[in-house]
Amino acid sequence: MKLGNILQAITTGMVKGNLDKEISGIQMDSRQIKEGDLFVAVKGTQTDGHAYIGKAIEKGATAVVCETLPETLSETVTYIQVNDSEDAVGRLATTFYGDPTSKLDLIGVTGTNGKTTIATLLYNMFRKFGYKAGLISTVCNYIDGEAIPTDHTTPDPITLNQLLGRMADEGCKYAFMEVSSHAVAQKRIGGLKFAGGIFTNLTRDHLDYHKTFENYLKAKKAFFDGLLKTAFALTNADDRNGLVMTQNTKAKVATYSLRSLADFKGKVLEDGFEGMLLDINNREVNVQFIGRFNASNLLAVYSAACLLGKQPEDVLLLLSTLRPVSGRFDSLRSTKGYTAIVDYAHTPDALTNVLNTIHEVLNGRGKVITVVGAGGNRDKGKRPIMAQEAVRLSDRVIITSDNPRFEEPQDIINDMLAGLKSNDMNKVLSITDRKEAIRTACMLAQAGDVILVAGKGHENYQDIKGVKHHFDDKEVLSEIFKNENNQE
Ligand SMILES: CC(=O)N[C@H]1[C@@H](OP(=O)(O)OP(=O)(O)OC[C@H]2O[C@@H](n3ccc(=O)[nH]c3=O)[C@H](O)[C@@H]2O)O[C@H](CO)[C@@H](O)[C@@H]1O[C@H](C)C(=O)N[C@@H](C)C(=O)N[C@H](CCC(=O)O)C(=O)O
Ligand SMILES: Nc1ncnc2c1ncn2[C@@H]1O[C@H](COP(=O)(O)OP(=O)(O)OP(=O)(O)O)[C@@H](O)[C@H]1O
Ligand SMILES: N[C@H](CCC[C@H](N)C(=O)O)C(=O)O
Ligand SMILES: [Mg+2]
């Protein structure tokens, strides 16, 4: 595509050089540059992309978008000055990749918990309706049936637009994506036209990055503020910030609720370890999910599908066929007669919800043993609260490592233990090695008990000092269960 055409997406300041050249790709990382690419210099949290303009040109960049022009300019390179290159990069990328969101309906899901669940279930449902669809999520990205691994919830703007571009080219009619608060704050979604936005809930997380809850809320709200008039803004009326999210949006607001009057109203009529019976807008439906929070997620899925023009009775039929997402309340049964549940709960609120759900279903008929840790180089404030919630709602707690990243595992465990009182310690063990921690929980469990292994869900690695070692909670449990069988 010609440089001049790509630049139509943005307002430029000073331009030096030829705009009539062909651009072969866009990059915001100098290390990814190939001959003929456009390099966008973005100020980041660790370093400033402007420092790598020279490196990008050495590697073959023929055009540079930046906020401040370098002192010495190369004759063969075109320089374009902009006020905000972070904002420009998404707009440039979406133009370069053929404006995919004008060819498909993109639905974004934001909130602290439930994004992966809702986005994935919508993707599964719309494929069952017979459409080609795409998914951008924490667990994996999909272009219809093709899986593309990811290590972000919302990818960087270039990867994101490349994925959406491929979805549009391959005839996807819908794309469902998670919109993380980091993505909104870093304008990774700049230039995208959403057909709808969904809000799940807001509780504490990521305060390492956003610093205050207020900033975290503002980042989420900015997503709804930016929606077009033609879009829908679907919000959870049960969350205390549900209506705050949509108060300044131009989009058509719709609400869902399990507790009060709303456009989409749901109720849990029965629940058990096998599933729930729900009432949705006065129609009953059996679903294969456990827990009130999943009733809320399913109600969001139902509402979004209706807002996208599907008939309520068709939506309900498909809702009853959907299955839980990997690592979200994923249960395994030991032949010793206890149940282990692997869940991605890595925030205090998610942990509380999962444990409450287990109690609702157990109904006092067994003990609850929780294995939990907290991620390194992430929000430290949530650590003591997660330990408190685990202790409050479990009979035994084993505090262990999650992804230590660049922190010392024992320091993270100590931050968690700092939230506990001395008499809490009677039911607490701390075991740094996660495999040992899970093994110990299995040794303690008796028939009828439930072990919750929280925090890592679908993850199949443990990130230690920048190296991802293979680790899979479900695999560890299956191995232990196999050995239990062999011993019998
Ligand atoms: C803290 C954070 O969010 N960082 C993200 C951010 O990077 P950054 O601002 O730190 O970038 P930087 O290292 O300072 O570099 C600045 C610029 O210089 C460029 N550079 C740098 C070095 C070089 O040699 N050449 C070069 O050109 C970089 O490519 C970048 O454009 O922008 C990058 C590109 O979009 C992201 O990949 C990166 O994600 C990091 C890896 C990360 O771990 N992010 C996590 C916290 C995150 O985003 N999580 C959310 C989900 C959270 C949730 O809801 O659960 C997510 O959406 O995944
Ligand atoms: N609606 C909800 N309310 C509260 N907790 C929930 C809800 N839905 C899911 N959870 C809990 O949060 C965990 C993560 O769920 P999910 O992966 O769907 O959320 P997410 O928003 O995508 O998280 P992330 O920010 O890590 O991508 C689940 O394992 C479950 O414990
Ligand atoms: N997307 C979240 C996932 C956290 C998962 C947990 N296992 C951890 O490593 O803290 C994050 O990057 O904060
Ligand atoms: Mg997610």
C-alpha cells in the first residue's frame, strides 16, 4: 500500500520526504522491521521507541512516524511527525490491513472477570449458528477454526489488526474479542469500529499498572465512551459500576441483570455440580455451567446474541449446548471420591466467587481445600486479600507459587501470608513448589471433598525469570490420580 494512502487515517504534523512509496509492513518494534516497512516510534512503559529509529532504518525501514523528528535525517527515509504516535499506530495498522471492522461485526468484552468466558461462548455460539467467526482471547486466538497461539489478552495494535484483517479476508462475519484495560489505556484498539461492547464487572486488579481503582475504572469506561452511535453498549446492571460505564456513551445502551429489572433479566432456578436451570426473560433453559457468576456470563451472551439480531428461542437452544471454557471451573474426579476444580481465579473477587460457588453446591457435605498463589510482577495489593479470602472460605489452604516471573517465590508467598492472623495459620501450609502443593492437597483430601486449584486455569507453563517451563495444573492432577489408581 502507498504511504500516502496509509496516512489518510491520521492527522499529521511535519512531513519530510516522499509519500509516494510502497510500504510493505507496519512495525512498532525495531526488532521486527523488514525491508520497506513503516516504523512507528511509541513511548512505552520501559523505554522510548524514538531511541530505536536508527536501528529500524538500519534494518530497512523506509518511513518513520514519530512525535519528535530525529536530529539527523536520512535522505532515503520519509519522516512523519504526529502528536500522539500511540494513538496513530492503531489507526495506521487498521488502514494498512484493509479496514477489517468495516467488513465484519466486532464485539468487544471488557471488565475484570468473565471476558474470556463471554467472548469464547459468543464465538462458539455464532459458529453453531453457521457463521464464520473469529476470536481474540487470553487463551487462544481463532480465525474461524484455525488456532493461533497468543500471550496477551488483547494483542498489540499491529498483531490485532493483522488478525482482524485475516478474519475479514477469510469471510468471517463476526469477531469477538477481549478488551483489557491495558489495551484501552495503551490505545491498542485505536481506529477499530465496534458493533457492540459488553461490560461484565469491575473489582480490583492490575493496580500495579493503573495505580488507582479510579484510573482502572476510567480505562474501562473509555472503551464505552469511544463506541459509535450505531453500536450497542451492553452493561451488567448488577455491578455497582455497570451504569457508570455507559453514562457517556453514544451507543444504544442495554442492561442485563440477575437481581433487578433490566432489558435482559435472568434468574437461577436450580443449581448443582451438573449444571443450572435458568429463567431468561420468562423462558426456562438448562445450561451445563456451574455458579451464579456463570449465570451472569450466560445472560450476557444471550443478550448480545439478541442485540445482534438473533431470535431469542434460537439463542436459548444453542445456550443449552454450550460447554465451559478450558480452565474455568474445570472439574476432574479422583477415584478416591474427591473432586478437583482447576480455575483461572487470579483476583480476590474471582476467588471469592469460585469458593462461594463450590460451597453452594457442596452444601456442607465435604471439606474445601484450596491451593493458590499470586503472580509475580503484578498487583501486589491483591496478594494478602487473596490469602484472606482463601482462608475465610476453605477448610485447608496451601499457599504456593503462581507465575513468579522476576520475583522470588517466597517473597510473594510472604506478601500473601501477611494478610493472615496467627490463628488463621492453623489451616494454612505454604509450599513453594506448585506440584508439591497440589500433591499435598490430594493427600489431605477424602471422599466428598473438593480441591480448588486456583490462578492458572488453562495456562500450560510457569513463568520463572522470563523462561516458560511446562506446567499444567490439570496434567499434574491427572498424573496424581493415575498414581492413586496404581496404588490401589
Ligand atoms: C506493561 C505493558 O502493558 N506493556 C506493553 C507495552 O509495552 P511497553 O510500553 O512496556 O513497551 P516498551 O518496552 O517500553 O517499549 C516502547 C516501544 O519501544 C519499542 N522497542 C523496544 C525495544 C527495542 O529494541 N526496539 C523497539 O522498537 C517497543 O516495541 C515499544 O513499541 O506495549 C507492548 C506492545 O503493545 C506490549 O506487548 C507490552 O505488554 C507486556 C509484554 C505485558 O506484559 N503486558 C501485560 C501487563 C498486559 O498487557 N496484559 C493485558 C491483560 C491483563 C488482564 O486483563 O488480565 C493484556 O491485554 O494482555
Ligand atoms: N462474571 C464473573 N464474575 C466474577 N468472576 C468470574 C466471572 N466470570 C468468571 N469469573 C472468574 O474469573 C476467572 C477468569 O474468568 P475469565 O477468564 O472468563 O475472565 P477474564 O476477564 O477473561 O480474565 P483475564 O483478565 O485474566 O483475561 C474464572 O476462572 C472465574 O473464576
Ligand atoms: N492476564 C493476567 C493473567 C494472570 C494469571 C496469573 N496466573 C498470573 O500469572 O498472575 C495478567 O497478566 O495479569
Ligand atoms: Mg481473559
